[in-house]
Amino acid sequence: MRFPKIALASTVVMLAAACGGGSDDGGASGDAPDTLTVWRMGDANEDQNAFMDSVTQQYQELYPDTDVDVQWIPWGEFSQRFQTALVSGGPDVVEIGNDQVATWAEAEALYDVSEYVEGWDDSADLLEGAYANGTFGDAQYSIPWYSGVRALWYNTDQLEELGHEPPTTWDELVEVAEDIEDEYDVPGFAAPTDFLNGIASFVWANDGEFAVEEGGEWTGRLDSAETAEALEFYAGLTVDGISPSACVGLNEVDCAHADFVNREVGMFIDGPWAQAQLEDLNDEHAGHWATTPIPGVDGMAPAFGGGSDLAVWGTSEYPDAAFDYITTLNSKDNALPYNEVSSMFPTYTDVLESDTFQDDPILAGAATQATGDLRLFPDTANWGHVQWELTTIQTAVQRMAEGESADDVLPELNEELTEALNREVSE
């Protein structure tokens, strides 16, 4: 989830005066609050509420006289609620999109938890890239909680019959897909064009970028050699008939889910959270489903590492108690229970490499992907405009999949991308 960055000069002054910007003299460290307020993002359901209740019980073993008030904030209200909390006081603990930490840290809305992290043993096992997302300047403003990564889904029995291991490179992906089509008379791989999170893995695997920032100005890179080659490869999967033409203009769900469960397409990319949706459609072949990391040029591709961090709100009067809640919620003991209610992955390397994840055929590939190179999209408030309103990259891939030349499409849409990334946020 991405929201506009906000210029809050007057608010920042007020907040800094209130809490010292998260300095050592902020808050009543060590005290136990009567009520600890926690903001969770999204919509609650029965399983999520039960999980949060269990965390409260664990926390109250440390703070028996403290009630925990978990408030659910819809993602669509995230920005407004955070802005209001800057001036009127907010919660003690917040869940925050991992691509938003720098924005709110810069606004001095979050508490510097660097010293707390130093005394927290489990921090040494956090995924390095996920942990880095919470760093701003020389301080640590959040702790990674969970990530959602995609992987390549396939049918184990089909690959075994064909004598193939799961593909690890682009060349192998094409080879396996072609053999699936030859043997089973169905497309070997689904490459939907309205699937930026999947397309990104192909771009990053080829050392491409969507845009770069220099001196406060963004420059699109769609027509760079690396990015263009990757986009041509992905679109070429449709042009060459490896991916069905029906996937042009569709996302990964509409393109692939029904066809995969009905064995009308061999492989596709999505997260492990798709399992429940797939089983609802047709679970006849569920025993053969598995995932493997997304193939890159020479091995596992980078992946979009969306997810959430946990942070202490800058005006909390109880930062010690707030951080203790974070480490309770985000303990290794809670990693698997939360995965079971959310299908999201913990951000601990050793947990992801454990038998619990690696012995599950659907979790294993995505868990390995999560320990690899996780990336985010360009860090600008305008990226949401590019991704959701203009759909610039998706449009480029769709036009190329429909047969247009990259030389015609990419310079045109790169100009649109550059202009969009440098527009005023208020536009």
C-alpha cells in the first residue's frame, strides 16, 4: 500500500516538542500503561482477532495490569489517520507498510527504537533486506513483521513425468513450458500483462530498473537496454505462444487460477496465499501443487517484498512497553501461527529455512524466495499514480504482447513515466 508523502513542517515542530523526536528523554520509559493502543491495518476477521487475543494474553504475562486495545484501520484510511495522529496524539504501536517507513520517519512520526533493537536477541535473525527498510538516516524506526512474496506454482507430477526439475532460469522456464505444451496440449506458463509485481521480478533479474532518482529528479528507465530486454522477454512469452493470449489485459488471478487448477495451464506466478482460492475452485490435483522461486536470468530472481513493519508511535508515553509488545507480537513462537491465519511469511531467516516451511511443498519455494533479494518500487508518492491510475508499465507490456515493437512502445511510455514521477503530489 502506498500513499502520498506529506509536507508537515508545522506538525513536525509540534511533534518534536512533544516527544523529542524519539530521543532518550521522550516518554515515561519503563512504566506500564493502563491501556496500550495498537493500530492494525486492514480488516479484522475471526482468525485474525483470535490471533491478536492470544498475543494480548502473552503480553499480559509481562504487563498483567495493562489492557491492550487493538484497533483496525482500513488501508484506505491509513494516510488520513496517521496525519491526524501527528497533531492529536496517536497509538502506542502501529503496523505500517514497509514502503512507508521512510516517509513517516522523516515526518518524525515514529520513535527511534535503535537502542531497544540492540538489546533484542532475535533481531540478529531478521532478514537483512527487510530490516533495512526500517532504517532512516542513522536510526531504526521499525521492525519487519511479515512479508508477502510470490513464487512459481507448478504441478509436481507433470514435471516428474517430463523428467524436469523446477525451472531456475529463463531458458529453463521456456524449455519446461514448451515441454508441458507438447505433452499435455496446454499452455506451459501464464504471463498476465496486468501483473506489475510479477513483471518486476523479470526486470530486476536482468539488472533493470523502472526509474532512478538523481538530484531530486526521477528518470524513467523503461527504454534502458536491461529493462527493455526483460520486458521484451516477458511480453514475448505471449507473442511466442508460451503464454495464452487470453491473459493479455488480465491479472494473475483472472488469468491463471481457474486454468491452473483445471490443468489448462502448466505454471504461473502468485503468492502462497492463493492456495485457499485455488482449492475453492478445484482441489482435485491439490496434492501435486508446489512452488519454487521465480526463475531469473541465471538463477533465482529478485521479488517484490511487500509487507508490514511494526513501529512505536512517536508520541507514545510508554516506548518501553510498546516495544515489548512489538517483540511479543513478532516473536518466533508467533511466526507460524500468524502465517496460518494470514499466509504471510515471517521475516526471520532461520524460521523460513526451518522444516516447517521447507517441508511444505506450497510454502517451500516462496519461503526460499523470501530469503533472497527482496525489493520495493521507486520510493516516491507518485508511484501509486503510475501503478494504479496510469498503469504505465502494464500498458507497455500489453502493447508489446499484442505485437507492437519495443522501439515504438517503450520510449513513449518512458516519457509518460518520467513525467508522472516528477509531477507535484497535489496534482
